Amino acid sequence: MILNNYISSNSKILFIDDGSKDTTWDIIEDLNTNDDLFIGLKLSRNRGHQNALLAGLMDAKEHADIAISMDADLQDDINVIDKFVEEYYRGNDIVYGVRSKREKDTFLKRFTAESFYKFMKALGVDIIFNHADYRLMSKRTLEALSQFKEVNLFLRGIIPLIGFKSSIVVYERNERFAGESKYPLKKMLNFAFDGITSFSIKPIRIITAIGSIIFIISTLFLMYSLIMKFLGKTVVGWTSIVCSIWMIGGIQLLCLGVIGEYIGKIYNEVKSRPKYIIEKRAYGEKKSTNDK
């Protein structure tokens, strides 16, 4: 794209080292030393996928007119980047990369992922179906994104809130190039739950509805019990009592857990700790080996 003057010759490939303990940063520094097309940021410690992505985007907005984010596992098709840029030149500030299918995923991963997107939609969250974090954003989109100050980041839900003109590019996701995924089922479920509780209060309202229903049923059962007592038809029902106690106790614990999750998020937001700290930069302006 640089060779055909589609993008500036000053364009860069920015790598984010999310506090890795291996030789990742050494590799990034070597790339930068040999060719200033490659630059990098090293975070002081592991801050998680979303914070690392935000760090790169916020740094890129100071130098670029557009930024395209993607994971380093090379599962996202780099060949559609041209289409991203074409959509930008058509006046779109945001271009979402959307997977055409999930045939290469396991049944469990495909089912949970698609269920998550559908559930988020049902909760009223504006989210792009089958879109992860492969997207193009213009400079003014990045400036708008910088105004969102929440600590509990879920960029897939935040970016559609910006509201600028957007489009979709469909692509087929490849197999992982190397290594193993750092997102096992537990992390994916935590990520999904963070997304749900960060963007919708409907779970709280569902709890209120469940509590109201249980209260009504309990009131009716109390009235029934009193009537049966006055009629002398009471029968000791050990099984029904035990089942009721377990059921109501379980619902109460579940409700307290969901409410606690929201309180925990409020706690994190109030502290306003930095989302990331940059330890090092590999931004040396050296002569590219491809230059004459």
C-alpha cells in the first residue's frame, strides 16, 4: 500500500508488548533497529488485552490519520486491509472487520461466542455481530474514544457508541499462525461477563423482576397455607420446605453475586487508577533497509 502511494510512506506497524516475560520486547527492538517501519510500546506490566489495545490506539492517534488494530496471532486476514482503507476513503470513520463464518472454531467456542453476541443484542447493547477487535478508526474517532474514561474496558461496545459513519468488511479468519491462545474458556467467560455488566443494567432489572415474582408466589403460598391451617388440612411437607429453602437461597446468592459485580465495577471506576503505564518505546527514526 505504501508502494502504490495508497497510504503515507511514513506509516508504521506498531507492536504492543503487554508486559511479557519472554523475549518479545527484544524482538520488537531488533525489528525497529533494522527497519523503522516497525515500532513498539512496552507496558510496565500485563494489563490485559483491552488495555493493551487502548494503549496502542491512544499512542497512534498522536501520529496517524487512521489506525488499524489487529491481534498478533495472524488469524485476522491482512489482505482485507486494502478494503478497510478503501472504505475510509469513501467517508467511513470506522470500519469493522466481521468474520464470515466460524467453521474453524470448536462447537463450544462457536456456540458460546454467537450466544454472547445475541445476548448482548437482547440486552440492548449496540454491538457488531461476529466482530472482535479487527477494525479501522480515523483520527477523530480515536480522539472521541479518548473521552471515554471508564476503567472496565469493553471496546467492542464502546466504539459503536461514538456514532460516526461506519461500514463492515467481511473476511474469513485463519488458523492461529503459532503458539497457543491466551484466552481459555474461563477468560472468555470473564470477558463476556465484563462486557455484559459494563454496558447494561438489565441483569439488575431481571433480578428485580425475579424477586417480585418470588414475592408474589410466596404471598399466595402464605395465604394458601393459612387457609389450609384454618380448615385443619395442614400436612407436614418436609420435602417441599427443604426444596423451597434451597431454591430461594440459591436465587438470593445468585442475585447478590450479580449485584456485587456491579458494585465491584463502581469500586474500580471510583479509584480511577491508570489503565496502563508505558515502560519503554521503540520509536527510533532509523534509516529503513529498503531505502536507497
